[in-house]
Amino acid sequence: MVDATHISFTANDRSYFSLIKKEIHRIATDGGIAPARINALDLIVAEMTSNLFKYSDDGELLMGVFPNGGNPYVELISIDNGPGMVNPTRMMQDGVSTSNTLGHGLGSMKRLSDTFELYSQIGWGTIALSRVYSDPERIKEKSKVIMRPIVVYKPGEKTSGDGFTFKQTDKFLKMMLADGLGHGPEANFAINEAANAFKVFPDYSPTETIRFIHSSIKKTRGAVINILGYDFSRRVWTSAGVGNIAARVFGPVNFKNHMSYNGIVGHNIPNTMNDQDYAVEDYNQVMLCSDGIKTRIELMRYPMMYKYDLTILAAAIYKDHARRNDDMSVVIAKVK
């Protein structure tokens, strides 16, 4: 089932921290994480919530479980609008503290995590990323394209009207971000019907995939969709979209916003649509955002971001641009 990739926990009230830890513990256990790794996860959550309470008035913790081909992992993203750090690398060393504590928090999170990164700017805040795999010995990145989604449902809802899915063959990778009209269960049903059609359509063309999905979801409330493919042999991105899913391709120097067609998949789409190609030599990264994310995104606001995991960039965009009154989605992908 296609749904939110992450659940958001507000971490500004110490009395709720034990409930947050129990809920993350439960979700991770249900997701197949090994018991020994759950113990590490509990400690990381305790440290993250403690830091958010100390250094931020409006801290947020995002948590998601990813199946990862039989070796599931938990992703924890701590986001705050606190004072930021001058030297995040030094702050991860044991004994370094700004609050008269022992200074073991960030260092212990790094040791307990299989992936740990810290991004911070003075006056902007801090993002901490931790991944805990069920079996650390089996960590592998096999794909030629790295994809990092953050999909969070509208506050007050229990399911997401936004959905991300992908399909990979030996010739191409194809991904879809869909936003069902409205929000809640009916929007979620629409994106799941779209995902089912997306998965069975055999060809590469994003435009033809959208046409197939259009005919398959006419009994739903419909969705706006962008489909983005990467052809391994041609080394090009190919994109087609209907509705207000924002798509951008970018590289070290260039960027370009992809223009979508007007319409609603499942209700009305243009008779004439074309795939648009973008050479990976010019644009090695792509970004998709639903309309739950404000579109005036300036990547120059995030210096040195190229050194960090793509999830850090997705989280930074979510932090600065999430509307908080709709389902919210950011997907970043990069060719290795």
C-alpha cells in the first residue's frame, strides 16, 4: 500500500517523550527490525528527543520504516529551528557540550546508528539523520540511482493523500509522485489505484504511463501526477506530469523546472502530451514536490549540501517550505 513514508512527532513536551519512544518502538518492531537493533533505536530516540527539548521550542521528529529488499531499516530525522551549531563535526565528539552536560549525546547517536549525519546553520537550526538497519552486515546500495522520499500526511489525518512509488528493471528506473484530490482516505485510495496501474504498465514512457493510469482510475476522485524515469543506457531523465506536482532537474551548475500539463489524471488530461528528456551530464539530480510544499525553493540557501545524504536536503526543504495544512511530499533522486 502506498502511504506516507514518515510519521511526524512533535517533540516539544517532555511528558510525551516516553510515548513517542514506545510508538516508534512498536512501528519498528512491526516493520521487522531485529530486537537488538530496536534497543539501539530506543536509545537514539531518547537522545534525539532530549536534544530537541534542550535546544528548540518547536522540534519535530520524522520516523519511517523502509523494507529495503528484506533488510528493513528505520530512518529518524530530527528537525529544529534552534540556534544551530558553528562546528557540527566537533559537536559529535564525546565530551563536547553547550549545555553543561557530559556531551555524549551526539557521539552516542553516531555510534548506535548505521548512518548518521548532522547538518546545521547558525540562526537556522539543525537536522540530524539516523538510519538503523535490521542487519548492518547486509547494507548495500545496488541501484545506479539513489532515491530519498519524505511523505508526511496532513496534521490530523491518519493516512496520506500523497504517495510515492517506483519501478526498476535492468533498463530503466521509473518513479511516480501522486497527489490525490483533497486528503484523507479517498485521496489515499486514488493514489493507490494509480500506483497499482503504474506497477503493471510495462513500458518506459512517462507520458504513456500517465495515459494508462488515467484510464485505470476514472472511478476515483483523481490525482495530479508526475512520472520521472531514468534510462540507464541513454543516461537521460525523462519526465511527464499532469497537475501541480513540481519537478526540477538540477546539477552543479544548471537547474531547470519541468513544466507540467494542466488537468487531473482520472478526469481530464490533454490529448497531446510529450516526454521531456534531460541529459544526466547537465542534471544529475531531480526533485519532486507536491503542493503541500511551497515552490519558491532556493537551493543556494543550503551551503555544502552536496556533501550530505539526499535525505538531509529533502528534510531541509520540508523544514523551510512545508505548508502544514495539506499532505506534504519531497522526493530527491541522484545518479551515482
